[in-house]
Amino acid sequence: CGKLGDESLHLRFTKDDPSGWAIASSLSKQGSITQDALCEWWLNEMSFRLLEDFFVNNFSVVECLERRGEHTKWRVEGTTLSLGQIFELLETSKSHLRITEYSVTQATLEQIFVYFASQQEAIHTLKE
């Protein structure tokens, strides 16, 4: 990892990491990984970091809800931008961010309810 520019990324090769688990699994089972697998993982990781920086720099509250390979799902809060403005921001940045497809939607009432319920459960757990 050091030769690729970020020596600390090897610390991500754990079973609990959202992307490093695949490398950790291969290392555990086979004792090594192929150069192609490492390069693919590295490129995905660099693309994710670029996307994460974009969201953090453009929105006040950002959370990555899902991450599976090249696919991510983000939640943003506290923005005064309309859906159309967010769409335009993504559209003008998609080439730089290496985005091939995306969608922008408002949260459904069900998603909001589930989010608040999980927050309440977390607060209740902390009080115990």
C-alpha cells in the first residue's frame, strides 16, 4: 500500500471494514491476494474517497448508508439546496467523480420513521 501512495490503507484489511473485508478474507483463506484484486480494490477505494470528499465538502451533514463495491447510498441533511440543485451539482461533477449512474430522491415517510425509531433505540440503549 505504501508504494501506491497510502501506507495506512493496509489497516483496512479487516473483516469488519466495509471494503477491506474482501481482501482480509482472501488473505485469511489463501495467504495472499492477486495483484489484480488488490488493484481493483485500490481503485474502488480511491473512487470512494473522492466521492466522500465531494459530499463532505458540499453538504453540512453526510452519511454513507450503504457501500457495496462501486455502489454507494448517501444521506445528506441540513442543505438549502433543492433536489434540482443537488442533481445539477452531481451532474456537473460526475465525470470528475467517476460516476456512471446516480439518482437523487427525497426520503420517504417510511425511511424517516425508521431513522427516528433507530435513533430512539440507540438513545434508549445508551441510557441502560
